[in-house]
Amino acid sequence: MVQNPSSAATSDSQGPKPLSPAARNRLHQCYQRGTEMAKKGEFDYAHSMFSECVLNDLSNLEYVEAMLGNLQKKYGNNKKGAKIKGFGGRGKFKKTIAAKNWAEVFRQGFELLKSNPWDVQALRAIAEGCKANHYNEVELRYLKNALDANPKDIDVNIHCAESLTRMGQFDQAIACWHRVETLDKKNIHDAKAHIGKLTIAKQTGRMPDGTPIPSPTAKAESSPRTADTPDDEPETAVATSGRAVQTESEIERLEALIESDDADIDSFESLAHAYWSEHRYRDALHMLKTALESAGGSIRLRELYEDAHIKMVKSQVQIAEQRAAREKTDEAAAMVKRFRTELNRQEIQVYSARCERYPDDDRIKYKLAVRLKRDCNYREAAKYFEAACSVSELANQATLEMGECCQQLRQYGNAMKCYQSAITAFSGDQPERLLALYRGGVLAAALKKYENALKYLGELVEIDPKYRDAAARLDKVREISDSA
């Protein structure tokens, strides 16, 4: 057991603590073991492995997909599960749901799914737990199974529509409301009203509550292996209605193509980019996963799938940031923090895998190092930053970042050497040079090397008098130095 599930599922503002690299590695080994057992038809053993992974990393879509997919194969995708269910009475489970004890809901819910992965009550309860903990991607995955169990279930369709709307997946939400419109004649006007609001939202590029929908990136990456959208990459404007019509027509053409015998990997890649341009990240994920399974493990499709997953989480970060900017509440700010943590976790997972695939590509190591540093895993980050120093255009930045890692690891001598190297490498008032001067000055002061502290902070304040608290620190160092 990597960690207690009760610590992984919370509803407080801080959310679950990020997994350590060692814990991630153990879960990955558990996942690989489950995959091996599933291929051999050892479905119960595989479920024990996959459910262990999910309980300890509840927002990991790949683990959830593996767990549900394994159980669906066990029961021949019969949409009913076992003839004789192994779970006892539902009273305790209902009380757990009512108490919103999400950690226990997950545990008991997975036990229910073991005998029926289409158990609507269990799936909807787990989805509610995901909603409370902001596990958006996996929330929709559980609801998909609930909808597969009974596409005509009104409550499930409404649940799906509301979740899809919250995540900006308007096309799928509209489809659910259309089913409700057909199935529930008593509330047809309510369904029509929702369809109207979502249609307007899709056309205007704004959520029903007025929040702008994040736009897709300006251009598709030329190579999945080196694709990486910088945090400050500019976004394109929302597509015009004319462009939207063209994109929809192109999507229909590509969807028809991949259903034919003429489809190739380029077709799947083109459809993925078309989905991304319409914010249909989940459609891209589902399509690429299906393609990946049929292609026998294509690396190119695997990396497109990884990119689609990252794009989906990035869009959620952007939505959360926009809401936080508008609402200015602690809860909204905490949600941004959770989504950023989840994005960083997903990127660590992706770039770790790519480092294994391409051990000689030091650019990928740099991307992984940046994410590891954000995760406060300074020792591993320093190792990858050091490797990235072999890339000429990354060497200076990697050296600067490695300095901070060394400082956090209390390797002060190495940290100072990195800062000094960065000060020399960057020129004038480059932001990186100013940062190196600041870090070098602060560290020198802490080490009581006042001459160096005066030199670095003095030069920094001369260039930019308002840089952080550099002026105040410089005055303090001067005061200490004069009294020495």
C-alpha cells in the first residue's frame, strides 16, 4: 500500500498531497503488473492491482481506464456484470454517500464495481466523490460507464450533462440534454432551455456563467516527441462561426475516414487536432485510446494521447484561473492550485515516460526537470538539469535552475557556483541575470559572505531599484557590514 486512501480523497481546500517519485514508481510497477495479468485473463488479480493504483492516485485517468476496461473484459462487456453479486446490502453504502465520506465511497464503490462495472449507483456516487475533489477527467469516465449501462436513464443523462457543462464539453452536454428531451416529456421545456443556453455558449465562446472558454493553442506541435507548450505561450482567439462550421465539416469527414479501411495514423492525428481546436479534449482522448489499442502500441499515437491528456488538464487550469480572477475567493484560488498541481503531476508522468523512450534527448530531460522542481523534488530535478546543460540553448537556464535546487538541498557551494556562472552567462538586464544576481546575493548574505552579497545586490538594485525586496536586503547587508 502506497498511502492510505483516506488521505488521497478529501474535500478540503488543499486537496490531496502530491505523490512522491518513489510512490509514483511503485504505482507504475503495480499498473504494469496488472496489465500483464489482464492480458493473461487473470482479471481478479489485475483488478486488485488496478484498484490499488486508483485508490492511491484517484485522479489518474490511465489507471481508471485500466481498472474499468479490465472489468468490462471480465464480463464480456455484457453491461450487467456478474449474475450473482458479491457485495452485501446497500444500506451502509447509502449512508456513506449521505455522509459524503468520499474516501470510503471510493473504497466501497470499487468493491461494488468488482462484480458489476456498470453499477449505476456506485458509478454516480464515485463521480460525486470525484466532483467534490475536482477529479474532472475521471469523473466523466465513471459517468460514461453509467450511461453505457442504460443510455435511456434520465437521471444519468442529466448528471452527465451537468458535469460536461461544468467542464466546457458543450457538444456532449447538448447530446445528453437531447436524450433527456426525448425521454422526459414532462420536463421537455427544461431540457430545451439547457440546450439553448449551451448552444449560445458554444457560439459565443463563453461558459453559461459568463466565464470565457480557454482557446486552443495557436498551432499544433510539429512532432509529438518534442511537443511542449510553454506556460506563457499565446493563445489564439475563439474560432469564428464560419471557422466553426468548417471545423465541424472537417471533423465529420475525418470521423468517416477513420471508420473506413483507408485510415492511417495521419488521419487519427488530424482528427485529434480538429477535436482540440473545438475544445473536445475528451473526444480526442477516447478516439486516440481506441486507435492506440488497435495499432498495437504505436509510440506516435501514445504520445498524441499523452498530449491530449495534458491539453485537457491545461484547459481546466485556464478555466479555474479565469474564475478565480473574476470571483477573487479563497475557494477559487485553491481550485487553481489543485488544477496546477494536477497538471504538473500529469506532465511529470508524461515526460518521465519520454525520458525512458529517448534517453539521449536532453531537451526532454530539461522539461522533466522543470516539472520536478515545481513538485519540490529538487534532487531528481538537479540531476536532469545537469544533463540539460549539454544543450547549448538550454545550458544557461538549466544552470540557474540547478543552482536553486542545490540551495534547497543545502549544497550551498554548488549553488553559488551555479549563480555565478549564470550571472556571467546572461547579460545586461536580462530577467535571468537579475534573478541570478538576486539569488546569489541572498545566498551570499545568508552565508555571511557580505562582500559578495554587496556586489550582487548592489548591481541588481542599480539595474532595477524595485526588484523584489533587493533594496531592503542590500540596506540590511550594508548595516551588518558597517557594524562588523
